[in-house]
Amino acid sequence: MVAILSLALPASADRPGIAGRLLARFGTVGGVLSADADDLAAVEGRAPVGVAVLLLREAAMRLMRARIRQGNVLSCHADLMAYLQAALARDDVEQFRVLFLDHQARLIADEVLARGTVDHTPVYPREVMRRAIRLKARELILVHNHPGWNPMPSREDVAMTRRLEQIATVLGLSIRDHIIVGNGASTSFRQSGLL
């Protein structure tokens, strides 16, 4: 793990020391890659570290996004879950995003439609459907995170998903899944029998 971080940092005699401090502070490489810029700035020896980590994070996200754009999003579940974990798992506030898919389940867009607090994000069905129609999407994958570790859906999550599913059906759209991302784990409504 230290070697991976060391490769991302400029050459210096202190590379392993900086990488070690980053791992000590954030726990894992994933924790380092998802760290907030202000948190990175608090690490001793950080001068080039923040920029290197931010560049590495962006490169990793682009690579994962490209992998799920290559074909049918629904056929590469593992790639989708890895991407969503990287994008959301360590965020400290809830966000609600939608993956808009075409008629062949290819990704048209992945958009954050709302950001909330540590335990709530407002979801406006009208805005979700308006965006889907504008993008000419046929299918939607709803995604939100639960900051912390527990990706289990609440009653409100289930009710909101059913409400969106009813509205989507009237408009000729399909909700393919609702995925809740926790830190290190995810729950798929479809795989759990909730959708």
C-alpha cells in the first residue's frame, strides 16, 4: 500500500514517510484517495501530497467511469459497485445521484441531483424525471450514500424508491435499481428483492 502511494508522489528521500503518515491518518489507500483537500493539508510533509493525491483520485475515477461506460451498465455489476464505492463511500454527507441509461442500458450520464446532511438528502421526483426526459433516458439507477458503514435502506428510502418507480412507470421509464453505498459495503434494492 505504501508503495502505491509512493509512486504517486514526487521523488524525494521522504516519500515513504509521507505515504506512511497518509496511511496512518486515513487508514487505507481508499481513505487517502477520498480524503478532503483540507484533511490532506493537515498532514505533515504535505506540500506535493495534496496535488498528487487529487490527481491520482481523478485519474482513478475517470478510469472506473470509462469502464462502466463501455457497455451495458447492468452487465458489469462489479465495475458499477466499485465505481460507486469510490465515488461515494467516504463522503461525509448524503448525496443522491442518478445514473441515466439509454434503451441498451448504456450510461448516458451520472449526475448528483442533491446533497444533504449526514443523515438526509431531499429527493424531488419532478427534478429526477425532468432530467431523465431531457437526457432521453429509458432506465434509471438511483444511488445514494449513507455516511458511515451501514448501507441498509430505511423505511423512507423504500417509500421514496416506490414513489419514484410509480412516477417513472407513468412516464414510460424504468427504475432498474436503487443502490445504497456505505463505507465498504453496498445494498442493491434489486438484489435484496425490494424492487
